Amino acid sequence: MKMHGVIELLSGLILLAGISLHGADSPGLPLDLADRQQRVGMEGDDGSDWLLYGRNYNAWRFSPLTWINKENVGNLELAWMMETGLHDAFECSPIIVDGVMYVSTPWNHVFALDAAMGAQYWHFAYGLPPDLNLCCGAVNRGVAVGSDKVVFATLDAHLMALDARTGEIAWKVQMADYRQGYSATLAPQVIGNKVIAGISGGVFGIRGFIDAYDIDTGERIWRFWTVPGPGEPGNETWEGESWRTGGGPAWMTCTYDVKTNTIFAGIGSPGPVVSGETRHGANLYTECTVALNADNGRLKWYYQVIPHDVWGLDNAIEPVIDDITIDGRNRRVVMFASRNGYFYVLDRADGAFIYALPFSHRIDWGAVRPDGSVKMNSDKFPVRDRWTEVFPGGAGGREWVPVAYDPRMKRMFVPCIENGHRYKVIEQGYKPGLLYRGGVSEPIPNAAYGHIAAIDVEKKRIAWDVRTTYPMVCGVTCTASGLVITGTPDQKAVILDGDNGKVLWSFEGVSGWHSAPVVYSVGNTEYIAFANGWGGWVAGFDLMGTPGLEGLPTDNILYVFSLPQKGGGVGPIGYNTLYINKSAAHTLTER
């Protein structure tokens, strides 16, 4: 279904079939929210809410709802949509609590909406400084909720909490100095009374960290430095003073094991990204998955996927946890599809390597041995006098966008990128707040395409692999009815059959898809919410010579879909209770 004409046709019908609630307080958050967040994915979860970034602390992005299924998904239609009026990559994964949706956008706007109709409760616009220097667009990946607060990270490296009822500021705290190249783009994680958030800005020569803050006061509880300083374990893997500008950003939402009170987080690349000449050593804890004590941030264990990375293959991606059976043995595992092109399974008690499986079609930076150690390909290290081509390239074998995991099928759905980059080392000194890459890189023209890989994690194999014309840079969500929901750069939202990858439904948005859909219900209606908007770092795919991506619109629209409802319909379009929210009123700004 094409939407360009629909938007023009209905631009004057803003309130025709909905009720504008501009300025009204939202119902707020339930008192038992923290308990409900811990029980998501367990017995009794009715699927109505989407309380956490990955829906549960395990990061499954799996909904138990089945009202939308393989038999009726072809009837799916637009229920309502919201035009934000903003531009750049719309990367948000909405949060839904008791029929209220909380959405963040580029440029640090936050909305509270009626999840059934799209009517606006409140809209907060954060005031950003004019001298921001960002690597990858003015993006934000979502909010977190808890203690009657909506918490989000800002592009100028602050963490902010809003009153969930009114959108008024509850507290604001500086994580780091944006003038040093720091920023914050992730969706935070709320764990009890703590807000867990990591930092962005690795290509500016920052020193990365993960923080925990008190959700009621904003006071910092602990900090874990992803690049250890003198006297700390791991500092010996850094040459001289290189740890001070060692990178190691942690810009994706962490995972949490409720039973063991353990946080799992992916850590990004070392700095400078391309040149390793000034940072000889393994450069811990960059390119690691780390396990931290949630109470104090102390390191329990780490596993490094690439020691001394020189290609920017950020491992800052979300780990997924589950209990599975491998080779006849029950294992409590943490799993992740790293951007280096390998899928990993580790014992989550101690980080012991279980197995790795390549999901990228071409990998030549090195290889993972059967024991989990890494064999680096020294021929692929960037040098000064010529270009060095490497697969996967700087875009990785996958983007940051989240995978989905079906705990019944024991199957992970991974959106994949196939592309190469060429690299060259250059002389570059560190200057605070400026790019510090130590080299240059560019995509190899006409080498890019995408695919979606379904990995049977217990059988250690790829169940199916569906090729796409363009690199897959959209997150995935799956449901108990066997549906896999994602989107493509060429404007198509798609729903696949989780058994075989067959396309069951598609919809054309106004822009490319670079977010992650969520599934929820209000009353007896199941909804799929999906943020649409192209921009940020992925707009660089235009340079890969992939015809069709040039000049994609950057408009931000939140689409919400459902099955037809009795008595619905607006004019000749036939949509049920269609409401177009232009978000024009009751904007709260920072004072």
C-alpha cells in the first residue's frame, strides 16, 4: 500500500475520526510497574504492554499476542499515524503502558500518546546547544519508564526524567561533556530503582562508560569504565596513555538477568578506530560483551570478539539471554549476533565460549576458532600507503538495530548487511571534540545487499536466509503467531512467516525503515507500532551505489496498524478510527 497520496488526501482530516487530547495529563504509571517489568515473558503475561526496550529484560522482542496471525495478516491496515514534523533517522522503539504510548524522536522530543487512537497527552521538546558535533545523526532510540517517570538520553550527553503524567521535568543530570565528543543516543534500561545508560561518541576519542542512576533523584550510583585506567584490570592492554582516548562506547540498551542480578552489555570499538599504531594490545574492554553486577557495576566476566579492532566493527549490540539445550545439555546462555559477522553463544554464568556461527556471507577480517579464540588476518590491517578492503566493512555484518528471538522455536531473526569497506591510515592527532579516527574509510561501490537470517540456536545452524535488495538496517520483532516484522530501506514494512521467511504482508511508508516495531493491545485489538524515517549514519548507504536509495525523504511518521474493526471506516479510505496527529499543540520546552 502506498501512503504518499493518502497523506495528501487526509491532511485536512486531522480530527475527523479521533479526539484531540492536547494538554491533558496522561494516566501516569502503575505502582506495580517494576514487578510487571520483571514478569514480562513469564506465565501470566497477556502481551498487552511493551514495558521495556526489548519487551522483556531478556531482549527477546517477542510478543505472546496471536490475534494477528498468518491467516489474517493480509487484512492488516492503518489504524492511525502521527507526523512529528521532525527529520533525521526515526530510530525509536515505543514503550506502551496501560494504553499509553511513549515515543522519542530525533532532536530529543518525547511524546505521550493514546496508544489506541494516537491522540496526544503531552509533547516535550529538549533544548539542544547549537555547537553539537555528532557522528551519526541527531538520533534517539527510545525511552524507559519507571517510578512514574519517563527517562531518556540526550544528544548533549545528559540523562533526563520527565513526569509521566505531565511531561514536566523531574530531574536532569550530565553524564559527560558534549564538548569532548560525548553524546547519548540509547534507550536507557530501568532496573528497579536504577536507570542504566551508556555513552556514545567513540569516534571522537572519548573514554567510554556505563552508568547507573537513581530513578527518583538522578544521583549517580556507579560507573563502569569500558576502558580501564591505571591500576584497573585490563589497563595493561593499552599502550601508554592511549586509554584516555580509547573509545569503547556503550550506545545500546543492556540486557538483565533477573535471577542473578547481572547486566549484559555490548561494548563498541577502540579509538582511534582505524589506526592501531598508538594503542598496541588487545584494548579491553572494547569489542567485548561484559557481565556486570547490577548493584555496583563491578565486572563479573567479559568475552572479546575482536582484540585490537582496526575496522570499527562495533560490538555495541544487545545480548539476548535464554535457557536452551545444546548437544543434549541444558545451558543458561547469553547470545548475540555481533557486527563482525558471527553469532555467538556463551555461558552466561562465566562467559565461557560454547560456539560461534557465521551469519555473514563474506568474512575476511579473521575467523573464530572452535575454542572461541580469534585468528586475525594481518593482511587486512589498514596501512598508510594503500587501500585495504575488508568484509564486513564499517557498517558491520549487521547494524545496531535489534534482533528478535522466538523462545518457543529457539530461533533468532537477524537483519543482515553485506558490504565491504576500504581503509587507509592517516596521521591524525587528538583534539577534544573532533573526529579521531586515525584513518579514512569508504564503502566498496556496488558491493552491498542485505538478508534476514533465521538462526536455530540449539541446532547451531541457519534455518533460512532470505536475501534483500538493500542492506537490512531495520530491527525485528516476532510474535507467538509465527510472524516476523521488519522493514527495508526502500520504504517497505514487511511481515514474514517465521517458519520459512515468506513475505505475508507489506506496506510502503514515506521513508526508509531504521527503527524496531513493537506489538501491543488495547481492549480486544492488537496493534503494531512502527517508526518510519530515514537519515543518520545509514543515509551513507547512498554512497554504495545501490540504486534507489538516493534522496530518500527524511520525514518522521509513526505508523500504527491493526486488523479492521467493526463499525470502522473513514470516507473512501476505509481505515478504522483513523487519526492523524500533527503534534502541533501543548509542547513543553526546557526552561
